Amino acid sequence: ILWSVDPEDWKKPGSSVVTSRLVSGAAPGAILLVHDIHSASVDAMPATVDKLLARGFQFVTVTQLIAMDDKG
């Protein structure tokens, strides 16, 4: 599976930048790349999830995403 949003968290930009990049890059069907080995990425997750949910996004598994794509 390829991702469509790379916040470049491996460059260690800080959690607020990771959140900003993920939220601004999100679109229907997007796959967000986040490395759990970087503390800033882990720290960015609560705000990122809250902001994406507030914008009406939902989180699904890859299997669910593929099934949605097959229907559309």
C-alpha cells in the first residue's frame, strides 16, 4: 500500500508541524504515513485525529478503504 500524505516526520520537524502537514494533506481516500518510531509523530496523533474527525473524516482499515473504492 502506498501512502498519499507524507508529513516528512523523519526530518523531526516537531509535533505541530507533523499535525499541520497531515491535516492539510488529508483528502477522501488518503493514506497518511506516520512513523511511530519518532516521538513527535506519536505526540502529534491526538491533535491530528481530533482535527481530522472535526473535518468529517473517518478512519478505516486498508481493507475497508479498498471495499469503498470498489463500490464507487
